[in-house]
Amino acid sequence: MHHTYRIALLEDNSRQLEKLESYINKIPHVEIVLKSKGSDHFFNEVQAVNPEILIADLDLGNDSMTGMEVAQEIKIPVFFASVNTAEYVEDIENLKRDAEICVDHITKPFSEEQFMKSFKRFLQEVTFFSPPQYVYLDFNKTKKNKIHIDDIVYLCADKMTGSESNNKQIHFINRSPANLIDFSFTKMEEKGLMNSQFVTIHKSFRVNKKYIKCYHPKLESIEISIFDASGKTKCHYLSVSENYQPVIKKSFG
């Protein structure tokens, strides 16, 4: 089964935005989840749709940010489509190295055929370097359970909720919680749970960014969705410790 990538478009020119949309709609296994003509609208909407790939113009006209600055902020694979890519070659290389993400570009003007070939090649690179979609985890009674990463909402080391020793609790969006056996937060990436997807909000909590609805500063907590004991999805709140509040507020406030 092929993964369908969620695409965000950032282009200040309406006609170019329409062209990009028409090109992308002809490519299998991708869907456009966000179209923005400026950085303000982009950042107002991006957390709600959680894109996996950004296609951006480098020059956003009178915007307060450039496409490069937006890409540096969001740190997801980015494909630049712009007239002035030569001016940004060093920045593009730095972004690819420092953020450890796939980065490519195509210079305007380009034909549909040129774009399609370049972007499909970029998708192949993203797919090759993407983290696994599934992980194998040991629960209390069963070993090597195949778990889809996007089904995991958060992992918990809070003894008040039942965690003991090096065991953890894992909470899902579509099934009841389970107890993880001999699981360490320091080795999450070795298991396939990447730091780029699971954010630390407290020494006891690692949360899938996909399910963070917002940060409530007065409550000092994030709002998430989880699967409860009655078999329904409900809102739930997790405390954010003081050390992590600035970062969480910036990303989800």
C-alpha cells in the first residue's frame, strides 16, 4: 500500500499557485492539504493540516518572510520552485545539511513536463529517506506487535498512570492503551519513533505532533485526541513542564 504524501503550497502569485496545483493533482499518491500566498496564512493553518512536504517560492513579494525562512522554520522536506534559486544555492545546501531533510529546487520558468520529472524524482528521494511507517513493539502479553506510527498519540512514563521501572504506557487514536515492556525514551529513534514526529513536552511524555490540537497557556497543557476505554475518541490534556513551554507555545500556541 502506497503512502499518500500531504503537500503544502506556498506561492504568492495566484496564477503560479494554480499551475502548481494542477501539476500536483496529476501525480499519484500526493494530496494538497494547504495552499497559501503568504507566511501569515501558512503558519495559521499549517498545524491543523500537518503537511509532510512543502513546495515553495523563494521570493514571496512583500511578505515579511521568504520561502527559505518558512522552510527553515517548519523543517519538512521542501521543493523550491522559484526564479532566483541560484541566489539561494548556499542556503539550500545549508538547510539540507543542518535540518537533515530532503531539499531540491527547480528554476522558473519551467514546463509541466520539467516540473513533473523533477518533483517525481524528489518524491523518490523523500520516500527513500523517510522513517518507517510501522514499528514493532513489545507489550505486556505479546511481543513484536506491528504498530502503525500514525496510530500512536503519545507515550507515557508517569508512574501515576501505571508505568513501572523502564516500562511505559502507549496511547492510541484507534485502540485501548497498552503497556510497553523494556522501552527507553533515549532509544526511541532506534525503534523507529523519530524525534521529528514525537515532541517532548515533559520528562514523562513524548507526543505525536499530528494529534496536538493546541497549547493552552493558562492550563500549561496541550490538547490532544485519544481512544478511551469506552471505545470512543475524546479530548485529553497533558501537562507541559516549564522547560518545554516556550517551544510548545511557539509551535502550537
